Amino acid sequence: MIPKINLDLPKGPEKSKVVVAMSGGVDSSTSAALVKASGYSVIGITLQLYNHGAAVNKKGSCCSGQDIYDAREVASDLGIPHYVLDYQDLFKRKVIDDFANSYRIGETPIPCVLCNEKVKFDDLYKTAKDLGADALVTGHYILTNEGKNGRQMFRAKDIEKDQSYFLFKTTKEQLDFLRFPLGSFKKDEIREIAREIGLTVSDKPDSQDICFVPNGKYSEVLKKINPDNLKPGLLLDTIGNVLGNHEGIVNFTIGQRKGLGISSCDPLYVVKIDAENQNVVVGSKEDLKKRNIKIRDMNWIGDEKLGNNSIKEIKIKAKIRSTQEPEPARLCFEYGKVHVNFDDHVEGVSPGQACVFYDFKNSTRVLGGGWITS
């Protein structure tokens, strides 16, 4: 039996129009099916984000030519209108160019966060509003509920599929308009629902790679964007001794152990990327441990008012990688700057990655986050 879902909209299902972002995968397709089966008026929208040669029909990618075809077929089967919006120029400007620049300055970017923030939850959000929709639905695994100060974000029921780390830039205003019907389901439940409905994508593999990076080879994409992105440099130890050479800092990330191209009796890890001099510094696992990190561009969706003129320090839990559990920390404000001080050391702090905040007492609630600078 196909479950009915409640999007918690003021006008109720029969009088509510909903835009569903359909990527062509099983999650967004099932979201559209569930919303339609629950009585809402549904419009499907698919974004064409790039046309990148081998990536167009590559398995394990998303938003490719095949995905657009799959989304159109699902929409037809469901009997809902479907539109494809050409966002290629927008995506290049807001996501791909930022991705390339981050690697060029020694950071390790997360383009999926930028895509959610600057494309799906910004421009697509506005498009849904222009269409007179009462909500924008996506297939992300996240939960939102009405709280005392608007809607609140929580981690998904399926912790292995939880996407809160990638949605930390979602604003309070966006949360009021967005709906995530899959947050209360396990992934295997969604596949079973898709099979029961008869969706052609029920067994389609999940996307694994960054959509515009064929075969996961970042360096090839970065070189194509600008050959200067790959400049040779030195591999150094923590006291400046030369251990070898490399073909570009874009091939490295903090915490990396494999593929360094040097031999050592003890395990070595990338502990610093010196973009100014094009050098990569390696050290021991102990050198990776940090407790204090600096944050920029913070997004806060908690209830408290933070900043220099209000609360200057608050206990939270935080994580610096999508796969780890949140760790106890303090979020601090000092002279206009934001710091996160972990109670215990964390490893692999990498500029350009995200530090995502969770409620200290209820670590399922998402409070926002920011980009790591150092």
C-alpha cells in the first residue's frame, strides 16, 4: 500500500500546488509519486545543469542527459506536467567556477552544498514561487517540523542516508517553503514503494560522483577549465625538508594518505596545502589533530540570537565530515569572527569543507553551519 504523506500546508492537499525537483533518480521520482498520491497538484521540474561529454550518460552521476529522460518518463507515467529548465550557465557560474577556484587556493570544496544553496534553493525556489506553488519538494533525506520560531530542520530517520551536512546553508525563509517527504523513510522502503508504484527508476543506482566530474577525475576537469590549475610543486615535511615533487595541489586534500608518491617507514598524511607556493606538507597522524577551527559565511537556523551584541558562546555538537557523528563543541564569537572549539581533537580539518552544527541536547536537530577557513 502506498503511504499518504502530509506536507503540512495551510490550504490542505486538494487546494495546494507543489513543485517537485525531479533529478531523474529514485528518490525525487518517489517523492513526486507520493505527493501526487496524497492529493496535491504536482508540477515536476528538472534542471539541466551541464553538458559535459562523457558525463552526460555516465552511470552514477546525476542531472545528466539520461536523468532528464528518466524524469520526463516518470512524470508522464504519473500524469503530471514536467518542465526542463536550462541552468547550465547559472550552474557554471555559481558552482563549477567556485569549485575550480577553491581547489586553486588550496581548499577542498563541496559542490553539492553550493548546488543546493545557490541553484536549487535559490533560483529554483524563486521559480516555484513564480509558478504560484505553495511548496518546493525535493528528494533529500532530511526532516523538518514546525517549531516555535518557524520550521526546524532535523536529521533523517535513515542516518546512513541523512543529508543534513549538505543542507546546512538552508535559510529559515527557505525552510518555511521547502518540504522533504522522504525524511521519515528508510532508503530500502523508498525503493520498495517505487517498485510497488511501478516507477521505471525503482532499481536505478544512486548517484555517487560529482555530476560534472567524469570518472571522479577532478584534475581533468580543473585542467580543462584552466590549465594553470595544475602547477607542479614540492612535497615537504613539517620542518621544510623536500621529500618529492607533485603535479598540482588540486590532487591533494587534508588527511590524504594514498597516492602521495613518496615512501616512508611511518604513515604520512597531507597536513597542509600551501597554495601560495604550490607546496604540499605531509606529516604524522598526530599532526592532523585540531581542536579550534575558524568559520566563514555562517548560516544559523537555531532559536537563539547569536553575535557580538547577543550570545557570544553556545554549546553545540558539530561535525566536519558528512559520515561522522556530531561531537561536543562550543560555537564562539569574538571580534566579528566565528570559531568552533571542539571538546576533543578532530582529524582532517580541511579548508573549504563544512562544519555543521547540531543542538547539544538533541543532536538530531540541525542548527546551521559554516565553511572552514583554517
